[in-house]
Amino acid sequence: MNSQAWRGILAAGIVALTGCESTQSRLKEREATARGWSPVTRERVTRGEIKPGDDYDMVYVALGQPGDIETITVRDGGVLTIWNYPKIVQRQISEETVDYEEITEFDVRTGQRLQYRIPVREGVYETSKQQGLQVIFRDGLVTSVRWGRNGPPAAASEEN
């Protein structure tokens, strides 16, 4: 995959994956390590972009803490580490009445004041986690990135 595709895929999914925590606050946490990065790498990582060859600290600063981490020892003695960033999905499962709004109107034809109540309804949602972004490391360095079965967000699949 070329570097533009990596950049497009990762930058578009960052907002959904990182929550409220900012790359700047994570960079401050890893400042000792980040001092050794080139200015170009530092800028790229703080934009939320990762690429093959990046280490754990670079990915942490770019994407934040993964939802879970899997570690696999392979036959040749190497170690694969998979950082999973789940995709949070909400779907409406029902609707419920949460209040009533009082309405008062004047009927000019009859000269009467009309009062009635209408229900105020809100959706009831179910939240679930689906497989989202996976960052795969081999011996501490990024080798690939993959998305769950639904693929990257729509904007991420467009190349620059």
C-alpha cells in the first residue's frame, strides 16, 4: 500500500478512534522518546498518521491507547503484537416517551382556549463494539494496518 493510501486511511479514522484525548497530550507523555524523532516524523505522528516501521510510542501518540492488545509468538521466534482499536456503533432499538409538552392554543372560531399535551419522545440506543482498526507490529515495529469487515470509514478510502 502506498504512503498516500496509508495517510488517507489512518487520518480519516483518527477522530473516531482517539476519543477526547489529544495527540499533543500523548506527545507530552512520551516527550523523552519523541526527542529522538526527526521533525518530519514528529509532525506526521502528531497529525495522527502512522506508517510501516513506526514503533509503539509513535503509534500511541498518533492513535492513543488501543482497546486491547494481543501478542503472538511466531515459529521463527519473532513476536507479533496486534493493537485493536474497536469501532463503536450505536443503533436505535426503540423509542420511549420521556415527558409531555403542554400546548395552549386559542380557537378563533369558537373563542375557546384549547390545552393539550403531546408526548416528547427520545430514541433508545444500543451501543456495541465492532472490529475497527488493527495495527500489527512485528518485533516492535508496524508492519501493517487493517480494518474490520466493514473497512475504513468512507472518507478514508479516498486517496489524495
